[in-house]
Amino acid sequence: MNATASPAGASKIDWPAAIHRQFKSWDVRQVAHVPDAGHKRLIELCQADNAIAVVPLTTEEEGVALLAGAALGGQRGALLMQSSGVGNCVNMLSLPRVCRLPLLMVVTMRGEWGEFNPWQVPMGRNTEAVLELCNVLCFRADSPAEVEPTLEAAARMAFEGPQATAVLLAQKLIGAKSFVK
């Protein structure tokens, strides 16, 4: 059974809906993602929105290229991924930097609070450093109340900059995964 443990005293703020609201306010028209349980509700909200094209990917770096094309075509987009996928994007992250294209990433963190899978820890502990070495501006949301203003700040820098930005959604926010019965 795949269950997600929620942090004690979790807020009632619907942070996936807050991200979707920000996507709408910034006219995000394309959302690329590798399927991820942490983004499940956000993906569903985007799929239900006829103004957003949702593109499932086989690997995260495809999303960087897809959103570069979207930007060149005049559309804004966002890339959803898990922290373990950041390592797949290192080479491709030179594209938005060199070409001065916007890139907004929303990254669910693993390898942090309550992680059961030791394979997730190395990349989870190094995600922010790896992104910063690739000249990606990182913003972190640790609580539901931080998500919407953090996404707004990152979107402003991505789309008005243009800059590559990433919002890191803490594992404490999304809940630690558990595979116990």
C-alpha cells in the first residue's frame, strides 16, 4: 500500500490549488511533468483546466526543452518534477541560461523529513546546490502558507527576468511517503 504521512498539525491551506491559481494569474499555458505522487493534485487541477496543456514526460530534461519551445512560441509554462529528477536536467539547464529563456520549475522534495528510501537522500540533500550551480534561482516553501507567495516570487523572476527558477516544496509540506500496510 502506498500511503503518504502528513505532518502533524498540517494546515488546511490547499497549496496545490494555490499553485494552480498562480499558474492562472501568470497565464501559464503548458505544464510538463514526470508523474509524481507529490504533484498528483496539482496535475489533476491542470488537466481539468482547458486553458492549460498538460504534457507527461518520460524524463525531466525533456520538459526544459519543451518549455524553451513554448517560450519561443510565446507561451508560458511550468515544469513539475521530484527532486530526484533534477540530476537528469543538469546538461539541459544550460539552455535557458545561455538563451535567456524563462523557466519555472516546481520541485517536490524527497530525502528530507521522514524519508524511508535511502536512495532519495543524496539528491534530496543536494538539489538546491545542484540547481544553484546551474544558475537556477531557488525558492523554498516549507509550509502551506508559504507556497503561494513563493510561487508568485519565482514566477515573477522567471517570466519578467527572464530567469530559470525553481520552487522547492519541502517534504514536510507534501508529506513523507510510506509503504507500510
